[in-house]
Amino acid sequence: MKIYAKTDTGLVRASNEDAYFYKEKDKNNFIAFVCDGMGGHIGGSYAANKTIEIIDEVYRNPNIKSVGVWLYETIQKANDAIYSQAKEQPEFAGMGTTVSGVICHEGKFYYAHVGDSRIYTYNSTEINQITTDHTLVNTLLQHGYINFKQAKKHPKKHVLTNALGINKEISVDIGEIPLKANDNILICSDGLHNFLDGKKLLKALNSTQSITAKGDELINKINSLGGLDNITFILLEREE
């Protein structure tokens, strides 16, 4: 698959607390993850980059008998490191990070997800969100306490109900991605999906531009809307 990944600070934030990682062993074995840190510049950046560092380290010599178990244990290892640092260093108290990513193992695609970064599949006609946002507002929405319109403008829409580094034990959404022959994948932080809904994302992703140009245009679109947050994405597209 073709790959293009990028992170941008945006126009308002003084620093970038997002991080991403991609590594390919061969066309049937590769991995891609996005993290969005929280807890201030030092803590958020540390949590996101530490998670990426550990995923990278473990994937160098992976012993994958069960993809689901491997994903959980790898993310738990990252959580352990962040949680311990937050307990030992007062300046890191309250830090955490989202983590959302995809592993292609022997040609099959699987995902792991914690927080409110997202994974989408898309093709020329549709875009589908694979992950579920771990947020207070999404919980209220799913239980019928608010409607979609209220959710979009809710004052606590950024409050997470799940993130790495907050609790000693974590809950991770893990599953197989049933990709159709023409499906591509987008992994992104909320700095992208909070400002471009599915319809606008699909239009941008289906332009005739190269994968690099499409990715750069996503950044430009967000910054033209004010660039209020860090923006990070990974595009994985089928070879033509």
C-alpha cells in the first residue's frame, strides 16, 4: 500500500503533542499508529512519544502468535511506562494519550484503539468509522441522553473516558478490519476529524491528486478553519 503520514502543530497551539509511527516489513506485514497526548506540553508529548517508542521497539522483533493478544500486551506495556512516570514525577501527573492504529499481519488487517483518535476505511463512494470514540459525549449520545446536534456543540466533547496513562489496567478495543478490495485506511487525531466530517473527508480523499497532495490538502483545510488543534494523520491507500 502507499503510505503518507504527517503531523502539524496547527495555528493556535504552541506545541505539538501528537505523534505517529509507521513501519513496513513487507507488503503483507506493516504497522501504523497515531497518538494524541494530553496533560500539558511536557506530559502530553511524553505520553504520545513514549507510546510510539514502545510500539516501535516491540515491533522490531515481534512474536505474534495471536494478533489481538500482541496488540493488547504492547499497548499495556506503553500504559505501564506512562502510568509509572506519572506517579513518580509530579510534573507528569495527569498525563495520558490516545492510541489508535492498524497492523497488517500476513495480509490481514487488525486495529487497536483507545481514546478519540479515529480509524476510517474509505473508497470512492463511502467512508466508514471503524473505531468508537471513548468520550463522555459519545457515551451520552449512545445512551440517548443527547442527540447528534447537541453532541457536536457539547462543552465537554473533548472529555475522554479512556486513555493510556490514567489507570494501571487498560481497556483496548481490538478487532479485525474487513477490508473490501478497493478500501483504503485513514488514521487520524481529533484535530482532523473534529473539523472535517465524514462527507468532507471523503470528498478530500477522493480527489485526483497524489496521496501526498491529498494529505497536505487535509492540513491546509484544517488550518484554513483556524488550525485550533494539532493535526496528525496516516493515509494507507491501495496501489493502483
